Amino acid sequence: MIRHPPRAARFLALALAAGAVLATGACSNGSDAATSTSSRSAKTLTQGEAETALINATDLEGNWTRVNDAATWRDSLPIGKVDAAQFFTDSKTTAADCQKLLNVLYGDALLGKPSGASAVAGFSGGSDGARMLYQVADYDRGQLDSSLAWLKTLPVKCDQFTVTGKDGSTRTAQVIETSLPKAGDSRQGLRLTLQGPVGGKPATLTLDLAAVRLGTNAIAVTNGGLGGTEADSTQQAVTLGTQRLKDVLAGKTPGQHDPALKDRAWR
């Protein structure tokens, strides 16, 4: 007569076997993800590669022209002090985050200071006279992740706040989240609106902010102006810019992309 193991023993054996399969699958998935990410992260951009990864005016629809004075661009509306008293909870911390946003915009450092190569291109024009600042750079991975995580908190922390300018004038600010094409390893989109006086007259500054991480490298886009922002151009810059950066990281020469990419929705 055949003797079967006790039911408890059989159950334990099955449980151990299932656990082993799950553990193997988990290790395999984690390894694949780690390999994929590390293969990209291991590539450090040279200065020449960062410049090659920049988009061109032809990548953007509309009357965009590349300019050489982007480093001198400074909007006056973001300059001012955020008062902590206007926030109900975590007032000092929240005010500091909103102040940091204004500071990094004025300093053209949306993702913080790059740790390696960095290249910037400026474009003006568009249908509403907007301006776009486009940056490709290599960062410390921890800093890059922290910067993206910080940007993600701003639509809640800084959804509405006021700024006092050096002349005592008051500006009203609003931050909302915007969707970006599914590009890169991670991404974050925001829209900042600032209302206040410019030259003694009421004005509204609207800026689209976009950041996309690819390994330890990232692109950052600031697009807009007093005439509004062109969301389509921001989307195009993110989509085609990420592809150019991928090409450069893979050792390829960025080529001409299908024009349909400019109009397709990656959502």
C-alpha cells in the first residue's frame, strides 16, 4: 500500500515551492529593471553629446526661432518674497517650497545644478510670442529623483499663493499639474500662472514646466510668456527631445523623425 505524506507536510512543501517560484520571478523582474536602468545610467553625457541632444527650431511647430541670448532672459514677475503667513499648515515649509520654485525659475535651474555636462537652447516666437528654454544635462541620480519628487508636490503645496515684489506690489500665483507624453523613465509637468503689475499695468505670466528623466540624464523645458503658453510646443519638445537624448545615449546620430510625432497624443 502506498503511504502518502501527512496533509500538513504536503501543504508545507507546496507553499515552499510556490514561494520559490514567486521569489525567482521577483528577482528576475527586479534584475531586468535594474539592468535596463543601469545600462542607461552608466552613460555619462559629454559636453558635445549634450549639445547634440538639444532640439532644433524645426522640431517645433509654429514660428519658433533659436536665439543666442537665452542666458539673459529674466522675467520680473517671479521676483519677490512668499509670505508664510498665508498658509494654514506647515506654513514655513510650504512657503519655502513655493519660494524655491520661483528661485529656480529665475536661475534657470528647474532640476537643480547639473553634476556633469549641460547644454541649453533658447527659442522665441511661437504664435503668441512665447519663449522656450530647453536644457539637457547629466545629474546626480539621487538629486534628480529628489527634484522630480519635489516638483510633484507643488500643485498641492503651492496651488495658490501670493508674492510680494521689491516695489511692494502683490502678485497672485497658481500651480497646477499638467500631463506629459509618456517619455523617459519618469516625468513631471506643471503650469505656473503669475498675475501682477508689469510697468504699471496688469499682466499675466503663464509658464509650462516639464522635466523628463532618462537614467541619470534629464531634459527640462520652460515655455511661455505674457501672451500665454503653447502646450503643443511643450509636448513636442518633450517627445522629440527625449528621443534625441535616447539616440545620443545609444551612440546614434539623431535623425529626422516622423512629422506625425508632433501631432500624436502620448497620454
